[in-house]
Amino acid sequence: MAKDPAFLFYYKDWLATTRFMKPEDKGYFVDLLCYQAEMGTVSQEIIDQMMPSENWQKLKPKFTRNRHGFYNDMQRMFLDKRRKYVDSRRNNGKKGGRPKKHKDNHMDNLVNNLPENETVNEKVIEELLNNELKDDSGFDWNTGKQQGDGK
């Protein structure tokens, strides 16, 4: 799998964190965050090649050291959060995409579970066709005329 080419950049956090930094140090800081995103940690060798020692001494408190190198805790948290999100999208894709919501077919179930309605309707139609169904209004359904008025 290819490395994720992006990470979230929370500009408000950036402004709050770098408010009193010189532009040069901000540039080094963002470069270190990019290297961290690419490699997981930043080695002392890369830091020494990248910037003068006095600049690193200003930025060093913003990083934690482990056996692999230096990393920024917030950047690591954001990268982990992004990785988990991307993984969840990938796993959903493997399952066929977004899971379908259950469709409530209550009307289908109602109609399908009442077979007597079909029988009753068939009987009514048959009685109408055989002129066995009488109407109190006196209307002759076969001729389409009102009975008793001579029309």
C-alpha cells in the first residue's frame, strides 16, 4: 500500500503553537512535521543536515525521542487518526461500500400475509360480472341504467 500523501493541518493549532516563533523556525518546524509524516520519525542526522543547532534547540521541546528518532506527539496523533479513518474506508469498500440500511417493507408484508383479501375481491368481481351483487340504489350494472325510471 502506498503512503498516504496527506495529513490534516489544523491551522488554529498551528497559529497557537507557533505564535512566538520566527518565520525561519516555523519553516523548519513544518519541514520536520512533513518528514515525520513520511518516515514516522525524524533522525538526528536529518535534523543536523536540515538546520543549524541553535534552531533545533528551539524546536526540540516540541518533539519526543524514541529509539528510532524524534516525533511530534500531536502530529503522531493526527497521523494515527487519519490512518484509522482511511483503513475504515478501505475495509468498508472491501465489504461492498457503505452498509445498506434495513428497508422496512411493512406494507409488502401486510398485503402478502392477507391472502383472504384476494379471495374476497375475486368473489366481488365475479358477483358483479354475474349480476348477483345487488345495489340498493336500483342501478343496473349490466345496462348502466337506473332501474325503475324508464331510461
